[in-house]
Amino acid sequence: MTDAVTMEVKILRSSPSEGVPSAYQHFTVQGTDNMRVLDVIRSIYENQAGDLAYQFACRIGRCGTCAMRVNGVPVLACQERCKLQMRIDPLSPFPVVRDLVVDRTEVETRYAQMALTPAGPQSNARVRPIAPAVAEELCHLDSCLACMVCVSGCPAVEEHAFDGPAFMLKLRHMQEHPADNGDRLGQALDGGLLECFACDACTQLCPADLSPAQAIRDFRRDMIIGSKPK
Amino acid sequence: MLNISDIQVERVNVLIAGSGAAGMRAAIAAHDAGASVMVLAKGPARANHTRMSGGRYNAVSGLNPMDSPDAFYRDTVESGCNINNHELARILAEEAMDRAYDLESYGLAWDRKVPSEYVLSMTGGGSFVRTIGSADEGIGITEVMLHQLYKRGVQIRDFHMLIEVIRDDDHVQGVLALDLAHGVWRYIECGAVIIATGGTSQLYETSSGPTINTGDGIAIALRAGAELVDIEFMQFIPISFVYPPSARGYTLTEPAHYGMRHYDPKAEAAHLHNKHGERFVLKHDPVRKEGSTRDVLARAIMIEILEGRGTPEGGVLMIPDPQVFEGFLRERPIYVKRLLENYGEGQARLEAPIQVMPSALYTLGGVRIDPWCATSVAGLFVAGEAAGGVHGANRLGGSSMPDIQVFGRRAGMAAARHVGATDRSQTSGFEAARARANALEAPLRSTGGLRPPEVKKRIQKLMWDNVGLVRSGDRLEDTLRQFRELRDNVVPTLTVMGKTRILNREWMEAIEIENLLDIGEAMISASLQRKETRGAHYRTDFPAIDPRWQANIWVQKLGKGAWRVEKKAVAAPTALAGAQLATAGAAE
């Protein structure tokens, strides 16, 4: 069912605050072919490099905090199956704290500025009527892990003033929410909605099987024909 | 000795440790009551146990006319084998629904088939269909709450590990925290501390929780002088993934296991077979069979595995019901994906046997609290999985989500009120914080000792083998001896490979080890004292329930190596909960 494998792994290590420049360190890891990238990194930490900085918590694709690049592709380390040859880099384009851990301060500030809370009374002890199909869509959009895999893999983010697909998805979540009264389309436009060139890379990469590209298409449709009344 | 300038001093009214739902709900309530609030998260704020939950939420919604707060309360106490703190259990039953409405006002959408009625389902141990849920599970709950914190401008400090609560003779003065990302110590003066750091599932080799749940807050409260209650009870989920390594121990949610019983309490749950094809659960619970409570199922599976009737990978086989596949796909698509990726298409379609094993899930006991989450240390409050008493000896599936909302809010309200009522200058705690920080720098200076991950694994193996699902006096005693040996001879020489202060995981683990040993020792001491089998606590040398043990055990740490372990009468049922509710409503 599982086969023993030998993996050649190189990890980009650095510590900017300590003045340690980026350099690849090479490791050979004995393991099995059903290991995830995270399993390989943990094995390196436990057996070869106790000083390796990496982040994970849930190990099952829910906390969204172990995103990194494996052979150039942004992935969640806990979800990505290991490969015989791996080049592992911290998640670009975010600033590195140390080794594979990135600083999310800007990301969280961006979320906070977007005010992603519906309006309305906060303590009315009653059911707020929501059409079942809308509730289902809200749940779907609210399962974004905020892992930044899509932002890392978005070519528009690299080249233009675009916040990135994940933020468009969260704005769409609010747009669909019946109790929200924010100008979400306006926010999306300010965040670079029109910079997306519809390559769909975000949807291909999303570890939660969401489609930020669809959220972007929905906003663009609203621009032309107007949004549905709530 | 560290210089005074090596510790950065800050000040806040209410300091909350933990960024899961209990901590976030406490932050919302404390902020709304007028307090300045700071939340410490050990990792990024999203790395918390709530987020990993299926988010299933027990509450009396009024949609099932058979159900009532009293029935929920009785189910809670029956499942807890009658040693719950009855008042806490009643508050849970009475306030759960209002907190579910709060979540919806934050932006969550509970599953529904008509606009104003939630979909109800069954969970383990409940006698009525009462559980609501949302397809975005714990992710949705934590996301909407995090954005409420952002809206309120609550300070959230990522990568800040709570190290110690600093107190004088009669009151909390502040906390010592380690800013892991900058390698900087912080002393945070405050009028109240809320510990919401979750449980200690990382004490065990196989566990379902996040890797940061090393019970730090429970151990810190213990060292600050608070008592633990019911700490001998650790809940194991019976049904979790067996492989691959990263997924081992992760909960396989209940619809797959319950089959049609998910919708109908009279239907049968999925059968469990050992490697000989025997339905071994029938030996343990011929009446409820595989629909039995989590404690019975987990133990039954563990015994099969320990006695060599498990699969080569270390599990047993669950025979799923393909009838529930469509519903499962709709309600829990993420698990279908996991089954597909981890096991294969047959398993994902619920057509082929699925390997499952038990896993450490939830710390049932914890810090002893009153109905407003106050501990015996003035100014120290505890909420959520770190607290004990709500669930007793076993917990209903779907009851942790309301627990952390109900008591998170209560802790936040009470802490804000407490701060308003006291006017204290807190600066005297700094020297104690500095001395503690200095001692914890040892692994950075040390050479030649064992590495922290190695020692942590040794602790986890000992706990899994001897202080887990199957316990006995001899093995508990032996484990206690080994823990003391580790504490005396290994911990003082712990050595980290890299001496960097920035995100030094080994250093963090060295600090966690002391917490794990404190809770492990408390758990073993209480387990030794409880000479019976009850709920999640199973003694092979005392395999029956003993009515004389319908009592709680309180554990207090008196100093180095000195413990007080006392049998106490269960807090009596009370009619006060209604009055408490009125107070709660008026205060918000």
C-alpha cells in the first residue's frame, strides 16, 4: 500500500532580522510515498535540523498556516503529497520571519480594513431569515482558509496593484450576505478587481476547493448589470 | 540574569490567552463591557482547536418540540456520569441557543432547509435530535468571530506564548509572555487574566487537536494556585484517520460513523469489525451497539488494537453505509475529500471498509471555575476546554461548541466587571516575571542534554500507553515515577540545537514540556485516586462504576513535587441558573 522512498529536499533558509541571508540547505529523507510535505519537514526538524523554523498547527488543511512553495507551486504543506525531489521556499511574496515562516501582519491588516462583518443588531435572539440556497453559498464562501495560496500563485498580484483573489472572495461573501450593507463592489474595485486577467490559477490552487475566480466574475457581472437587491 | 531592558512592559485591562472561540468570545464580551483587551495567540490566530472542529452545536432551538433545556441538561449530566458541576451544565443548556444566534449575527449561516428553521441532527450520547451545524464548520465560526475582533480593534498578538501568570498574595498582577517571532519577553500588567488556551491533547501520541494544544494555560493556572477538577478524564474520539502520518488521529466526523442514525435515533450506526470480522462492540454495549457513547466505543476499539486484533496499520474496520453518501457529501464535503485523498474512492463513497482508530480529542477536566469562570485566584478566569466541570466524566458530541461560546462570553463579562471594581497598581510583578524568564533561557545556553522533541515524544508515548483509554494502578505508578525522573534529571539539561531566539521551535517545546509534565502528573495522581471506572476513565483493576465515587477530585499544586489531591462532593443541582440568566442579560 505504501512504498519506502528516498527524497532529496532543499529548503530555502534565512533569518532577515538576524542578518542571515537566504541559502538552500540540502537534506536526504527516508520515508514513505504517502507522506505529506509537512511530514517530510517534521522529519527533517526531528532528525536533522532542530533549528528549522516552520509553521503548522492542524495538519489537516483547516488552519491554513502551513502554506509554502514546493517546486515553485504554492501549496499547503499538510495537504501536498511528497515528491522525490523537492525545492521548498517560503510563501512569496510575503516577508519572511525566519526560514519557512512568513509575516502575515499586512494580510491581517488588509482583512481588518475591509470590515468583513454584516451590519444589523448584534444581540437579537432570533433567527435571521436566510434563504437556504443563500445560506449554503455563505457557508461555502466562508470556508476560505485565508492561507494565501491563491494570492501567492496569482500572476496579477505579481504584476499589478491587486490585493489578490482571497480578498475578493471574502468581499463576495459579504456581498452575498443578506444583512450586509457595505459597498463591497466599491471595495473590490479599490482592491484591484479589474487587474485580474481571469487565468483561473486561484481556483486551480485553492486547497479548500473554492473559486475566487467565480467571486471576481460575479463582481464584474454586478458592475455591468447591477447586483441583485437584498 | 536578564537585564531589565530585556523584558518589554505593556499594560491592558483584560489579558486573554488563546485565540480559539472561547478566547475570541471573551474578547468580544470584555471589549463590549468597556475593557481594553489584548489576545495572545501562540501561533497565527487562526491556528486554534475550534477551527478544526466540525462545528456541530448542541442547542435547544425550539424546533424539536420533544426537546427542552431541561432535557439537554439531563443528557449532559447523564453523559457526564453525574459528576458534572450541575450549575455549569444547566447554564450550558439554557444559554447555548442565544450564543448560536450571536454567531449568526456575526455573519455565520447555520444550515437550513427553510429560511427561519435550522436543520437538526443527532450526535453521540444525545437522546434528542438537537444539534445544529453549518457546512463551513469550525472554520466559519472562527472566521466570523475573528472579523468581529477586527471590527472592535481588539489587539491580537500572534506568536505570543503565555508563560506564567504572575500574582501576589491575593491577586493576579500580570502575565509573562514570550513573543516567539521576535524572541522577546513581555511582561503584561493587567487587572484580569482569562485563560482560554484550550486542552492538552498533545499529551498523547495520537491526538486530533492542533500541535500547539499542550495544555499551557491549565498548567499555568495550576502553578498560579488554582485547582483542577476532573483532570483524570480525557476524552478520546473513537473514529479517526489511521494514515497518512500527518492525518493520523484526525477526527473522521460522525455522519460517516452514524450512518442513518445521524438522522434517526432508532437507526443503526456503522458496524465496527476487528481483523477477524467480529463486531467487538457487542461485548461492551449490546444495547446501543455502535451507537454507544464515545467513551465506550473508543475503549472497545483500543482494547482490540492492544490485544492484537487490529489491522497492521493499527486500526479497526468501520463498515460505512453507502445510503448516507449523498447527505455526507452535501453536509461534510471536506471529509469526502479527505477520505478520497487519504484512503481511496471506495472509502470516499462509503462503499469500502474504512480504517479507524481512537485519538485524544478533548480535555474534559481542567481548571475549576464558578458560573462566571472565576477561579480560586482573584483576577484569574478560565473558559473553554481549559476549564473543567461542565462535561463531567464524558462529553456529548456537539457540546464543546456551545460551551466555549457560553462560558467565553461569561468570562469576558466577568473579567471586565472585575477590572472595573478593582483599582490596583500592578508593577510589583515585574521582578518575578524577570526571574522566571531568566530560568527559561537555560535551554539556549545548555549543551549536551536531550533535545525537547525527543523528550516530548517520550512523554506522549507514556501517556498513550498508560494514562490513556486503558489504565491500571501499577502502570500509573510506574509512569508517575518516570515523569519524576524526567523532571529531575532530563528537563534541567534540555538542549536546543539552534541558539536563535527567533521562532525557535525547540525552545518553545522545552517550555511546553514543563506544562505537559505538570498536567500529566496531575492526571496520573487523580487517576490513581479514582479507584473505579467512570466515563472516560477506565481502570482494568477497578472495572466497575462505584457509587461512592460519584464525586469530584480536585488537584492543587502546592510547590515543587508537592500535590494536594482531594475527593470532593459534586456541586449539587441548583435552581439558581434562571436567576443567573437574568443577571447575565442585564449586564450586557
